[in-house]
Amino acid sequence: MMQDIYAELISIGDEILYGQTLDTNSHFISAELDKLGIRVKRKVTVADNREAMMRAFKEAESNADLIIITGGLGPTKDDLTKPLLAEYFDCGMRLHEDILEDLKQRFAKRGRELNELNKGQAELPEKCQPIENKYGTAPGMWFEKDGKVFISMPGVPKEMKYMMEDTIIPKFKEIYKAPVLIHKMVKTVGIQESILAERLEDWENNLPQEIKLAYLPGLNQVKLRLTASGVDEQHLQNLIHKEVEKLYELIGKYIYGTDDTNLPAKIGELLKEKALTIACAESCTGGYIAHLFTSNAGSSEYYRGGINPYHNDLKINILGVKKETIEQHGAVSKETVIEMAERVRELFGADIGISTSGIAGPGGATKEKPVGTTWVALADGMNTQTKLYHFQFDRQSNIEITSNSLLNLVRQTLSSK
Amino acid sequence: MMQDIYAELISIGDEILYGQTLDTNSHFISAELDKLGIRVKRKVTVADNREAMMRAFKEAESNADLIIITGGLGPTKDDLTKPLLAEYFDCGMRLHEDILEDLKQRFAKRGRELNELNKGQAELPEKCQPIENKYGTAPGMWFEKDGKVFISMPGVPKEMKYMMEDTIIPKFKEIYKAPVLIHKMVKTVGIQESILAERLEDWENNLPQEIKLAYLPGLNQVKLRLTASGVDEQHLQNLIHKEVEKLYELIGKYIYGTDDTNLPAKIGELLKEKALTIACAESCTGGYIAHLFTSNAGSSEYYRGGINPYHNDLKINILGVKKETIEQHGAVSKETVIEMAERVRELFGADIGISTSGIAGPGGATKEKPVGTTWVALADGMNTQTKLYHFQFDRQSNIEITSNSLLNLVRQTLSSK
């Protein structure tokens, strides 16, 4: 019988409380712990302030087996984590000669000398084990007390990630044996949460008790998370597998994939299967669809390239949209997106051409075409489909939902081919 | 004399603790409260779980004057916030006919009928004031108890934002008079945190006691946050102004702007001042620089457009890079980025052309050109500058730091013109 391991995460930093920095660290750490079956019970963010930090350490110790702290380890004065941990564990500081030597060598390689602030990074509380930091100057710290583990890492995401992957996760695998926790994320596009919930009501009511369901809504996408917990991994895997099969029967046409898939990656798979390629001509989405495709490793296999001719003369002169089309119908029109999609397909030598043109806002609106008016098109050499949307979000969300909606049209078209 | 107002934020959702959803809501709310001078003392994230939620409500009530809760208000079974708040405030539920009528009309407009799940959204705990939700079906809730305020909003970002902007912030302005808190963010690019800290050591030691400093490091960017607190706003503004002037004297060439500016927006300003335009040819950054420019409203004034010729034949046939250049030097080379920048400048009719070509990873590396090898160029019609970088991050961070580094080169070039 395995024992439940509970963790609490503490993020330190006024910048998070003031809303100036988005805390992505605790998101990453949560996902990693989850893979190990360690349950994050609570996350707390507190200020760079003695009283708040000491209270957070104490509460976490009484709540959890494993306490992971990020932030407050920089070389500058506003960083309090190291002295406060020494105080919390009631110990002095010790200079680690090997860490100092390593810092000196790393600085020498770049032709620089260590300054006093950086030298101080080699001093750590006596009761901790240092954790190597390949990408920065502040080592991490590992403390143990009455069977509980305290870990402190810098707030710089790449330094924290390196420590997690290189030292901490391997060590957790040795010392913890957690109960089995299995997640399956089923990703849908093009259907609203409440309609989905209605269609799934009977299924949801009959879920086995080992499985918990959550709806995670986004911009034109809803993710369904199934979580199974218990002791027998194979049994749980079978249960999850059966329920996911039922979901495909009930709402299969809205499901584009599971787990880490994203919509452009799914389109990439479909394109590779059919040995097809794609290219995009983006006006209002301004390079965002290109960015979504090229964020996936290996996208050069199916993504030919893209153009964003932001000005009308470029739509005409480079892409080859007819001058009369834009003069007669405007850049945000069915006629223009049709030509954009057909021309980018030919010009980039792709099998499929897609295009967007709309008023992302806040400027650029007219009486007939308010902010959010958006045309998209898809040309495959035989037919050219178009869609008109009236979105009502801010600039950033209009760009994002336009991209998701057009990508869903690509997915549907490829799935039916 | 004004009174300090302290807030605590509670985010509810297993998906946040499991690392599946990034909590951007509390980030937004923090920034808004900060503008009002309300201090966020702590943020807590707890599971969709009765015990954890009730404990969080109680702790927050004892800690803060204002408690803001997001999440757990969906129409589905896993959403517990509404029944638990009714329990916490010890009251029954009441159907709001006006809300129900409004929901019916909104559904009718889209040719749909209300289902049972959505009807339930019009039932709220008796002791709350409903908060209108223009973009979704779950109203927000406002409770008051012994001078403390509890607010509950949905976890969907655009619904939460609408409630904050339309109802909650205006109401806060009426009821709270908080002490003055002024922030100034000074944004630098191209200098490391520890070098910056060394150069600023004397200045930092002599800061007036009303001002607190924090270093916020990112990818090739470090932000300096100055926070002044007190009672006399004009006095604090003067203090901050004086210190920012000193910063410009000490490290001015690394500062690209303050507060909400971003690097492409700053470049936009410089371009507008000089009546110049820009266009980009992106290979490894795959549309990301275009996306950064076009995310700023009004970018069409200076941004002509972009192309990402992901395949070599497109670099040759559309953009006009010489076939021999790519054959002799490869796509990731000084020679290729020079031609890309010069050709995109001509083809797009821009004053400045910029280009990127690199190995973003994880695939595509060779012995001579490991992952992270990146060339960028900037052509202004007179000279073409190039830079070679060796980044060591993952794909996403390589794309981001390449973009930031090239944008900094553009900034420096424009600033010296």
C-alpha cells in the first residue's frame, strides 16, 4: 500500500502580487509533480517580506510533506529567501569553495570577473544540500526536517526548470512512492461548454467512482479532464480508455486530440498522413497562425511558409490579389480572402492555402464592419471555402479566436477528405 | 489619514494545481487592485474540494478586508463555489427572474433554448448581490459581512475581466480610500541582472526610504520596479521622477521604456518619429516577430508586413535570395540573412528590413551548427548589420530570445540615427 504525498508550493515575489509578473513556475512544477503522482494541495504566493514568508514556511510545514519555494534568491538586496531559510532552520552560513570555483571559471570563460554580489551566491545555509544551477549564479537548496522536505529554487524559469529536471525529479523518484494518479485530457473545438455538458450528462452520471471529470473552457475550445486515482495502474488505464472511447462515440466530431496535442500539431499529423502541405496569408492575425504552426518541432514537414501583407499594396503586388477586388469589396471581404487563400497556395507551392482578414481592433472599424468582423478562407485547389465571424473581444483575443476558428475549419476539411 | 486595504485572492481549480491551466486571472486582478492602491497580501490556489475551499474562505476572512474568488462557477457538477458560499454565509438560494429572463433572451437571439443546466445559473445565494456577466451564463456574486467584502467570479478570463471593469472596479473606487502606492517600471534590454545591480549599487543604497526597488529578470530583458508608498501623491511622484532620471543617467542606453511599453511598441514610436517603416523575413522565428509587431494596436502605421519562407525554395523564388548563396553557405548563415533582410526591405517597400535564420531545435542541428545557432540581420538601405548568437534554450525560448535580441538591434540602430 502506497502512501499519499502532499506538496505545497510557495512563490515569493511582490511582482507577482502586484500583477507585474505572471507566475509560470508554479504551473510547471505542478505539472511535473502531477506526473509523479504527488498531489499539490495548495499554492501560496507571498510578498518579499519577513513576516509573510516565515508564516508561509510554517503553514506549509504543517500542511504538506514537501514544500517547494521559488523566488527571492537573486544577488540583490530585495532577495530574502536565503537568510530567512537559515533563520527558519536555525543555522549559520557556509561558503562552498567548489561552487565559488565553478562560478569563477564560468565567468572567466566569458572574459569577466566575479563581482562581490555574485561571490555571495556561493554562501549557503549550513543545513542545506546545494542544488546545481547550470544557467545562473544562485544554487538551489534542499533541506530535510522530521521527514519533510523543503526545496528552494530561483524564480528565473529556465534555472528552476534545469534544477527540477536535472536534480530534483530524479531524487523524488528515488524517495517517494506515491499512489497512482492518471490524467487524460480530451480536447474539443467548436462546441460550447453548456451544450457539451448537456450531451454528456448521462455519461457523466455513470462514470465509475475512480474517475473525476472537469470542464476547462477556453477560446472556442473546451478541454475535458478525466482523472483516475487508485492503486492499480493497469486497472485505471483500462477504465480511462473505456470512457474516452465512449466520448469519441458521443462527441467525436468535436474532439481533435488528447493530452499534449495542440490544434496546429493535430493538423500537422493530418497533413503528413495525406502527404499535403499548407501555407498561410494572414492579414488581421498578423503572423500568429504562422507562429502557432512553427512553434511545433518538425513543422517544416508540412508547413511551407506564410506571408502577412499588412498593407493593401502588398496584398496586390506580392500576393497577387486583384486591385479591383480590394477597391470594390474592401480588404475585409469574402472576395479578398478567397483570392488571398488561392494566391498564397499557388505562390508558396502548397496544397492548401488559408487566409484571414478582419478588424482586430480597437481602431479600423466602420459602420458596416465593426471591430471583430472577420473573414477567413481555405483553398485546396478544388474548392475555396469561406467563413464570416463577428467576434466581440479585445485585439489579442480576436487574433486568437480567429486563428483557432480557421484552424478548426482546416481540421474539419482534412478529416473529411 | 487613509486606511490600508488588504486583499487576498483565492483561485479555485484542480486544473491549476495539476499544472494544466495557467492562472492568468489572479495576475490580472492583482494589477487592477494595485492601480487602486489596494495591497494584495496573499494569493492562494486550492482544489475543487469542500474542505480546502471552506478553510480558504475562513483564512482569507481573518487575513484581509477584501476576498476575491475566481473559478468553480460553471454549469457543471464539478463546480462547487456557489453552494459552498451559500453554506459559508449560512443562507438559502433564490431564483432571480430578471437574470433568467435575460438568459432566455440571449439564447433566443442565437436561435437556441435554455437548457436545465443554464437555467440553474439564475439561482444565487440569498445574501449576495448578483454581478452582471455579459459574456457568459454565470453571474458573479458580491457578499458583505462585518465590513469585509467577498466577491466570486467565473474562471473564464473574459467573463472575469468584464465583471471587474464593468461593476467591481467602479464600486471599489466608491467604497475604498486606500493610501497612495505608485509604481514605475523601468525596462532594460541587453544587460545582465548582476552587472546591472553592480552599476546601480550606490544609487540603490541611497534611495529615499519611501521607495522600494525590485529586479525582475526575463529573456534578455531585466525590468526594474520602483514602488513608492505614502500619503502625499505629488511628493511620491516627484521622488520617483527624480530617481528615474538618475537611472537614465546611469544606464540610459539599456532602457527602452517605462511601464506598459513593450519593445516592438517602442520601436514603433521610433519609426513613427522618423517616418520610417519596417518589414521582416523570418525563418527560425516563424512569424513570431510579425506577431509581436501586429499585437500592438496601430502597428499598420509603421509595420509594412512580413514573410516567413520556411523552405529554401521560397527564400529563393519569392524573397529573391540567390540560389548559390544558400548552396554555398547554407540557410543558417551570415550571407543568407543579409540577402533576406535586403530583399524583404525592397520587396515590401520598407525603409528597414530585418531577418532571422537559425536552428530553433530540437531537430535540425549539425556538428558545425548546433541547436541555438542563430543569425539575424538588419538592412536600412545604406548598411546591413548582422549578429550571430549561440542560444541554449528550448525551441520556444530560442524563438523568443532571438526575437528580443533582433528587436534590440533595431532599437539601437534607430536610436543612433
